[in-house]
Amino acid sequence: MRRHQTAGGITVLNLKALRGYPRLIFAGLALLAAAACSPPPKEEVPVRIEGATAASVNGEKIYTSDVELEAVARGLVPAGTKVKPGDDEYDTVLNQLIEQKLMAQEALRRGLDKDPAGRRRLEMAAERILGNLLVENLVAEDVTEDQIEAMYEKQVSLQQDDDEVRIAHILVETQDEAQALFDRIQAGESFESLVSANSLDRATRMEQGDLGYVSPNDEPAPFPLVIANTGEGEVAPPFQSADGWHILKVKKRRSRAPKTREEMRPDIVTFLTLEQIAKIVQVEHSPGERKVSFYHSPYPIFSETMSEAEVVGPDEVELTLRVTPEDALEILKDLLASGKIRRR
């Protein structure tokens, strides 16, 4: 069962609700992966634009700091790691940077930077880099230790509400059948003795109705509410689902040890950073806020939001998006890098 909340006009998923992943939903976002996986520096470290020269290509220098930054960006070494000549990572990246500079020089010699398509691609690359710089800046300056601690405490609390429960059930077709069986259990017959002869669930009826351990919030309604209101060893009154009528027994409850703060930290930093991005990139069409106009949008999910779209030109609509968390992630990434949108 999933719960939704809205931040910055973008629909996101409640952290608690993901199956098997009750903590956070944004850990896989490629845009944030490098920035979020390392803790923000405790003190400001200036980026070295120059320094020792690693190579000179037709008079244009490549600095050792370029090699180090590129090695980190490509995930070859952790942030803050020093690489030096002779290291495999250093030599590999330097050779690639030399080849890259040679190719760039040849492209300039051919005037490819003057071509309209080439200029547009250079602009898009610059926007992508600026977006990544924004993410790094948000992680370093806007995500505080107090915020991380508060989010961690909230996640631990949510996980405690989502302990695993071992349940069993009897599934029948009608309410009358379910009520009759429930009355027999209340009169003293054992739940288990009634399963095999009465349950329509072939997968569990020979196992005394055992469904194993489940996370209540992963189950369809009304299972979470029924489980929450039924004590260990008790049988709940009959209730209906899409499959039929159920008599449910809560057999046992067990708690899961929460992850430590440091184990959860990368996901927390990622989520908090995305919250900041959502405030900056206002997708919702609202007076006085940023507007984003989409032209022949590549996103198929927009066809589902057209009821909330305002047509403002022959090829242009302004949208108030109501999308799934997965789609929201893709849109956020592309908003920072795509040439298919413009901001006004």
C-alpha cells in the first residue's frame, strides 16, 4: 500500500511505503549518486583549477586536479582520494583526457562548434554540468546534520510501525460463509481445523492458511488496518477484499533492527537534496512561479495529465503534473539537462 505526499508541485512517495525498502525512494537517481554517497565535507575545500601539469596537448594544459576530479566523477576512486602518476586510475584517466582534448581540438579546427546543432549540444552539456554543480552545492550547504538526524529518527520510527507479521487466513466466497466460520471459532473450534475444508485459497489451505511473514503496509487494503487492530494470536472478524471474504489470524509479530545512521545516510542526503531541487524546479503551473513549457514532450505519462493542462500555443501546453514517483525522478533529471524544455 503506497502513500503519497506533494513537494514543490511534484508527487513523491511516502518513505514508509516501498516494499522491502521502507526508508527512501531516491537512492538510485543517477544525477545525485556521486554527491549523495559521500558525507558533506566538514570544512570547505576549494577546487583546484590549476596546479601541477599532468600533460600538455598542443600547448593546452591538463592539470593533475583535472585527473583527480575526473577519476572521482567516473567512480574510479572515492571523493577526496589522491591519485598520482603510476596509479592505474591516474594513467587511465589521463590518457582518456589527452584523447578527449585531441578530439576537441580537431572539432574546433573543423568549426563544429559554430554549427547550430553543435552549439545547442554544447549549451545542453553546460546545463547538465551546471545542474550537477547545483546538486553538489545543495549537498554541501543546504543539507544539514540536524536535517539528516531528524530524517533518520523519522525513518526509524516509521520502520517500527512496519514490523513484520506472520498471518494466516481462510478465504471464502460470501459474507455469510465467513461469518459462520468466525462464529465457530469464537465458540471454541480452532482456526487451523477449519482451513483445509473451507478455504478457497489452494496455495495455503493445506498449510493451515499460513501466508508467512508480511510487511503490513505492503499488503492491499484493508489488510494493513485489520492487521493493526488484531493482537498476536487473535482472529479478526470477517472482512472483504478483491479476492473474497477473509477470516484472518495474526500468528506472530517480529521487529526488524533498523539500519544505522551511517548506513542510511546516503539515501537521506539524496532525498533531502531532491526536496531542495523540487523547490527550485517548480513544475506546477502557478501564478508568480517558474513556468516550464513542453514542446511535443517525450514523456508518455503526460498523456495521463492532459486534463490538468492549459493550452497556451499551437505546440505548447503548460502542465500541472500529477505523476508516479518513478516518473517524477526521470522528469527531475531531464529538467536539469534536457533541450526539450525551456524555462520562462
